[in-house]
Amino acid sequence: MMIDSHCHLDFPQFNSDCHETIERALSAGVVEAINSGVDYKTNLSTLALADKYDHIHATLGLGPGVAVSKSEEEISRILSRIEQNIEKAVGVGEAGLDYFHCKTDSGRARQANVFKKVIEIAETVDKPLVIHGRDAEYESLELVRHLDNVVFHCYSGSLETMNLITDAGYYISIATLVCFSKHHQNLVKHLPIKRMIIETDSPYLSPRKGRNEPAFLADSVATIAKLRGMEEMEVAKVTAQNTRRVFGL
Ligand SMILES: [Zn+2]
């Protein structure tokens, strides 16, 4: 019984077989999933998916890529839509900073401005915040320290910052990257189990060839069990409990 804490089943990669993908996930033991919006359109399709399937939950966000590519007007429109619909969601995000894709000071400042507005929503509605903090994990942490519930989705930063995040009582979401990345395997060895949740980030980061899907979360569970010297059942159980705790499922 696993929970995929982060995926995008409403993305075009699943246009032809979204329902079958969800069925395969259930057969593989992925009993719940959290689908995250990143912009106006995907916030709506995420809500539609959560409405259709009881075991799929929505978070509504505004990704850092969107923060730099859209106009002020469009950003405001996304933010007010998030506010209007947030009671139907289990969390806010994904949102954050992406220094990997954005190298300019002006772009990064813009990301921070938009991120602060999303943080304010999470604070106001008192829901967990899902952070996308690629190459900007520490910078993201410094902006959210006043929040109670925070998840660092697809955490790929340093061991030092990971320790600061878990010391703050926040959660680290380990993506299926752990199946093939030595860096993520090392993170998993040092991550307090109470702070670990797991995700596929489908359709990205497949541990197999091609498109990723929630059913492949089983590969992560097997890998993590080996790294930690735990039973697979135990890894699935504890990470599912952690996900339920942080998102209030
Ligand atoms: Zn994502």
C-alpha cells in the first residue's frame, strides 16, 4: 500500500490512457496519489482529476518556470484562481525557485516574488506547501521557515540542506530518481525515516524506459528497502503514513 506524493497524470503524456494508468497504479498497490498543478490550465485539470477519483488528491500551484514566462496579469489570474479553489485541494504548490533553469538575477528575483505570494496563500489557508526548489533548496527553505507543513518535492540538493529541512520538521520527497542516482541513494541513507515521503513525478524521471507512471513507485520502494535494510512493506507503510500526516489525508 503505497502513496505517490507527487505526479502529473493530467499532463498530455497521459491523454490516451490516463484511466488505464490509474488502474495499473491501483493494481501495483499505489492506493492514493497527489496530483500537482503548475499553472492555470493544470490547476483546473488537477481539480477535475481529483473530482473524478476519490483516491487522487489535488494541490494547486504556480511553478517557477511559469513565474518567469507569464505576464504579471496572467500570474495574478493564476493566484486568484488558486485562492478561489484551494478548499478543494489538500495543499498549495508546486511552487518555488528553479536556479537550474533560470540563471539571471532578474528572473530569479521574479521567481522569488511570485513564490512569496504562493507562500502567503499557504500560510493564510493553513495547508501544506509543496516546493519545487531545483538548485535552490537552501534559498527556498529560507523563505518558508515560518510555515508549519512543508514538502520538498523531488529533493535533489545537498545532504547539509536536507538536514536543515528535516531539523525544521519538514518533509523530503524522494523521487524515482533514487533507482538510478547515487546522489539520491546517499540522501536516502541519511534521511530520517519520519521525514521521508516518496513520489514518481510522473510523467518524468522514469526508473524504466520512457514515460514514468505511479505504478513504478514499487521500484523506489524496493531500492529504498535495500538501502535502509528494511522490509519493502515497512517502507511503503511508513512513507504512506508520513504523506497522510503532512497532507491530512
Ligand atoms: Zn512536479
